[in-house]
Amino acid sequence: MEEANSKPSDNLNIVIVGHVDHGKSTLLGRLYADTGSLPDGKLEKVQAICRQQGKEFEYAFLFDAFLEEQEQGITIDTARTFFGWKGRQYIIIDAPGHKEFLKNMISGAARAEGALLLIDAVEGVKEQSKKHGYLLSLLGVRQFAVVVNKMDLVGYRQDVFDAIEKEYREFLGQFKAVPQQIIPVSAKLGDNIANRSEQMPWYSGPTVLDALSAFRKEPGRSEQPLRLPVQDVYKFDARRIITGRVTAGRVKVGDSLVFSPSNKRATVKSIEAFNIDPPPTEGLAGQSVGVTLDEQIFVERGEVASHQDELPLVSTALRANVFWLGRKPLERGRRYQLRVATKEVDCEVATIHRIIDTMDLAQQQGSHVVNKNQVAELTIRTKTPVAFDLSASFESTGRFVLVDEYDIAGGGIVTELVHDDQEFLREEARQRDFAWVKGQVGVEDRAQQYGHRAAIVLVTGGRHTGKSFLARTIEARLVADGRHAYLLDGENLRRGLDADLSEGERGQATEMARRYGEVARLLVDTGLIVVSTTNPFGLAYIEAAQTIRTLVHPVPVIAIHMSKTPEEAPPNTDIVLSGPADFDAATRRILDELKRRGVLAQAIGAKPIFQYSI
Amino acid sequence: MVSPDEHIDHNEGIETVQHLRHLEDQSVYILREAYKHFDNLGMLWSMGKDSTVLLWLARKAFFGHVPFPLLHVDTSYKIPAMIEYRDRVAREWGLKLVVGQNKEALAAGMNHTLGRVTCCTALKTNGLKQLIEQKGYTGIILGVRADEEGTRAKERYFSPRDKHGDWDFRDQPPELWDQFKTTFPPGTHIRIHPLLDWTEINIWEYIKYENIPFIDLYLDKGEGTRYRSLGCAPCTTPIKSTAKSVDDILEELRHTTVAERSGRAQDEGRGMELLRKDGYM
């Protein structure tokens, strides 16, 4: 036994995974004991409990801190423990192998910088050995060693070890995973853990501890392009501080930042910090930072700051590999919350392309649900545009979790951007916003002056449903309340802006909606609440509403759908009015929605408090 | 209150400083997530080294401000110096302090001689539950660390508690990629643990590096003893130590193999497991 009490100057998060009963807790107990990392009395305490319960002491018991677990003989949750070895502190996450507890294994492995994957020499490669190997790859754990345990029980035979190595390497090869080492050990007897085994002269590779020492800290992500997802915006004092964790690259004072998907731009004025003198001038990947900007732009949580030449992707659809942990199966069409970095957005699964069987990586097609502990390839659609990256290029902004009701129920990595029909318009809006010439009066100045923010109230629906009347009523009410509102009627565009178009050109709903959207964009830039209908677009109102949304993004669009009889409203409709309309009640609901969205303050005269991006 | 020795050498290894910064970045991220997602948030402050570091991290996260109240569950058996320290720091740093106490149990004569777990349950667990219920807190930030004892090693950063404050350690939510459980059904609350990854040594290294003022019960004042972990006076015993500065403490910790909470009576037997399942910190 070696003493390893020298001060650790480095640290590494390690997870131990593998099939149930293949000896993870035993290995961990052994690592602790052999590195001299056990506190005095811990061993004796566990031995005393064993005596009380009349069973033989095992190293595994050291870490099964709950009595219940000792009774069951399986580790229930990821127990985090620490040991020091050769100048490095290892934070060990002992992930359990029982099938029911996959969720805990994932919680453990998702934060690991390296992994040990155990395989029992007697039982060989089992279901969970494969699943865990696949999940390590999916979770982004690239450094791992395979530990073939219980070699004492197979007489330390090389042919047994070689057969397991061959089988497992072939399996890992299917998804291009390569282990750093494959090590034959007996955790129980201490062979090849800290000390080289005398029982296996045929093995010349490293011990488990040597293999751990060879694991490297994740290379700094500071050299990548900048990604700074906005976590929150604070105004505790005179400073308006935008906070977030730099997930890639570096942010410096003087940097020109673009926030996606709102396309807002500003320059970093300072990097704020408490009790750091002199204040920092840059923030690197991994750091939780706070920046102030040279301009009062409104950005909100979920946007991603980057430099203009290396923007993240923006879409409402993406393709991903997802593992599902929810109690209820993942269903196509059901509403979930998607969280990528700090963005939280409603989404649904548009397509379940295939279920991936982690036993043999065969792909089953045509499923409508993804069950607990399954892995699947999906296309996900979000309610509003999201900034993200492909996981192959950026770790943090390339992965996400799905929340079902109150619980995180799945996680995934983005494999592809799925082009949606708004892509060209979004690019038009992006280029337009980057080049937008601003006057001296900012958006915030106008909002202060007016006592409300800009927005669009858009009434959709078929013919003769009362859309125009409702729009007029809302405009009148808002102005009567002292708001700055304006009814934008399509007819006025048709005879003016569109007067030079031929009849055929006027029939192109998309182009007409585009022109309409750009006019609306100008009007909201003046700080107005624009009230409008989709009347000029006839029955193509769903597409038109989407076009307008894309072009005015991120200004709030309050969508109201009217119909005589109940019918399906366009996506993202806020208020549905079907049947004979009560225009007073409808107006009240719309005013409430404007307050809820932070456009109007809760009381007239007060300033709206919710900050949305504009 | 003492500040770490002014004359300490700042030649800490660069890796140590980097590791402390890394821990700080993660804790700050968690604190900001908590502040963003919970309308009614409170932070437990026991005046010990861990929750004092936590308080310091809150000031880091919110740029010198602490935008939520600090909660202290006062058992009335605390070491008197701790209460003095509490009130002084609260005044100097402009903190909002909320003190809770299970007055009913105290009036009925609750004390440690009735059983340590019984006493901790009544005065600390139930005292905390009463405070949470009275004030309607939906998020409670605590300074527990994974390396302190076995049950805490199993914690999540964001750990849900049911209506009775109970912890279902068998069915904990998944926590991955810095995505935490921030949504919860009405009537339940979330315990938030920003210090989970810190070790006892990290805490002292950080106190030294940041020059954080701490209570002097942790130092030997000439009697050859000091407290390594602070709790109620009757159930906490000092350890034999001649550590008179943070550097001395660090030197001592780097060579000890005695458990940090060995002076804490409640840890004996299955004490902590029973207490924590029931809603203890």
C-alpha cells in the first residue's frame, strides 16, 4: 500500500460503469484502500456493521452508504467520493449498473471526464456492458478504460481475457469508440489495481491507477469560436450585467457580440466581477462571467452570444440522438420542453426515425413511441427559433435535455440542422438586422417615453369571422388607454407599396406576406403596438402569419384566431375565439395577454417590468 | 471574526487556483440558476465555514449583492460566539437574516439528552420545515458537500423534497450537462447544493485565496484544541489541534485521516441517514 497524501494539484471526474454485479463498488473500495485515502475508522465502522449483520466484509460496502443498499446488494445512486493519487484528486462517481437505474448512471457519466467500464471475466460482455459503452460515447465521454474484473475466478487465464477484449472491441468499433486500455484485474484481491499482478505475467499494460494517471483533463475549449449562452440579466445597482457561462471560446472587453436568434448586436464594455482586482478583461470557456454592453439592448436568457463571423445555427427543427428516461414513453406530437444551454422552449417530436437497440445497434423502424431506457433518432420541432450547434463541433450548445411536465426525462445530442421553411426569410432578417442603421433614439428610450413596448397583435382566421372589427376595437381601446397603437390594413399596402405589381405577382401570398412583414418591422421599430389581420392573404393565413413572425422576430406577436365554429388554430396561437364573438371580452383577454407578455405594464402609467429582446 | 493571515504566501500552485476557480464557476452557475428559477428562495447559513463560503459565492454570483434572505434555524443550543458572529456579519454585509426556531419543542423541554436524533429532528429538521412552510420558500440553498458523509455523497445539485420535506433518494431526478430540476409540483420544494463538489480542503484553500472572514472557533487559541465542524454546543466536541491559522489548518488537513465530522455526535450509527431521509440538511 502506498501513501498518497501529497497535496493534489490536479483533479479529474471519473465514472465507473458496467453491468450489475460486475464489481464496480468493489473496485472503488479497493482504489480507496490502496491509495490510502480512507479516513481513519471508516473501514472499522463498515466492518462493525458487517459483523452486526453477520456477513463477510467486502470492499463494496465502504461506498454503499445506505443500509438499504447493503441489504439489496446494489448501488442505488451515484455516490460521489474522492481519492488522491500521484498529485491528482479523483472525484469518483460510482454509477450503478442495475438496469432500472440507468438514469443515475447517465447523471454520473454526463459529468465525467473519464470512465472505467467493468466487465466480469466470468459472465463476459452483457447487455449493460454494451449499453453503457454506447451511452458513454453518446454522452461525450471519450476517455475510458475497460477493466476486466474477477480474473481470479477464471484462473487468470489469458484466453478468457483475449476473447472478451476481441468481442468488446468489435462492439465499440461499430460506433468508432476506442478504449484507452483494456486491463485484466481482480478488484477483490488487488491484482493490477495499484500493484502489478504476479498472477498475470502475460499482461504488460498499465494498472488501473496507471491508466487513470494517463487520462488527461479535457483540452480547454477556449480556442474554439465564442459561445456565451445568456443565463440572466441583473440590475442590482447602476450596472446592467448580462451573465452566463462561456461554453466555448473567450469573450474580451471591446468584442462586438451578436446575440442569436434575436440578431441584436453590442460591444462588451466591461467584464464585471466581485473581489477581483484589477477587474478581468476576458472570460474563458468554463467561466461564469458577467458583462456590460456599450448599448442598452434587450437580450434575454436563452440567447447565445457569439462573434459575427462564427454564428451558431438557428432553426425551429433539428435532428438528434436521444436517450429516454421518462416514466411515460416519449410520444410523437406530445408537448415537451427542450432545454439547450440556457434556452427553454416548447417542442414536439415531429418524427421518430428509428429506435437504436444498444445490444446489437440494430435499428428498428416505424415506432410511434420511445420507451424508457431506449435510444432513438428523432426530429424535434420547437415553438420558436433556437440557437444551437452540432454536437460534433460544440459540446455544450450541441446537446439538450427534454422535460416532461416537471421532470428531465431525456437527453440528446444534435446531429443535424433540419431546414425549416423559414430559413431564407430568417437569413434575410439576420442580414437586415446586422446592417440596420439606428438613430440616436434607442428602443429603450421609446419604451420609456411611451410607457409600453412594441408588439404585433395579429388576428387570423377565415372570411367573415369579424377579424377586422376586432382589430379596430383593439386599436381604439389601446389608444383610448393612452397607448401608441396603429391599425395596419393590408388594403393600404396593396394600393400603395404594391401598386406596381402585376395581378399575378399580387397572387403570390409569400411575397405579399414578406412585404407586409417588412412594413410591420418598420412600424414596431418606431415603438408602436401594431394591430393587424391576415385578411389580405385570404386562406393562406397560416403561412402568412409565420412569415410575419419570422420577419419581426423577436418582437412579441400576440396571435388571435377567430372562427365561427371550432377549428384548428395555426401553430403558436395565443387566444382562440370560436363561435359568436363577444368583442368586449375578447379585448379584455388581449389586453391581459399584452400585460402577461410584458408589453404593457400591469397598471397604466407604470413601466413594464418584463424584459424581452428587441 | 478573523481574516486569514495577512502574511500568507500566495504562491499556491497554479493548478490549485485553477481548480478553485473551476469550483467557483460551477457554484456561481448553480446559484444563478436557482435565482432565475425560484421566486421564493432562501439560503441556509449556519455560520460554519461551508455556508460562509456559500455566502461569499452568492456575493460573487450577484456582484456584491445577496438577493435573497439568509435563514438560520436556531436550536438555542448553538455556541454563543456563533450568534454574535452571525449578527455582526449580517449587519456589515447588509444581509437579510431570517431566524427560525421550533419554539413549541423548546417550550416542551427538547434537548439532546432525549436522544440526539430526536433532538436534531425536533429542533433542526422540524425547525427548518416550519420555517419553509411559514415563509413559503420553494427553493432552499444549502452548503452540504458530497465528501462530508455518505448520504450527502448521493445528493444532486437540485434535489426535490416532497410535501413533508422527505427525500426520496431511491428515485432522484436525472441531472446532466448543467441542466437541473427547476420545475416542481405545487407544495413541494427543491434543495439546492452549490458546494457538492467541494472538499474540506477546497473550502479552506478558498477561504485563504479569497481572504474570507470566518469565525475563530476553527482556530486554536492556545488551549491546544479547535473545532473542525460546528454544530450545537452539547453535541459538538473540539479536536486536539494547534492550528492557529488557515495555513496551519491546511497543513493539518493534508495529513489527517480522521473524518471531518468525527466530532459530530449525530453521525453515529445510522443517524445521518435517518435524519436526511426525513428532511435534515
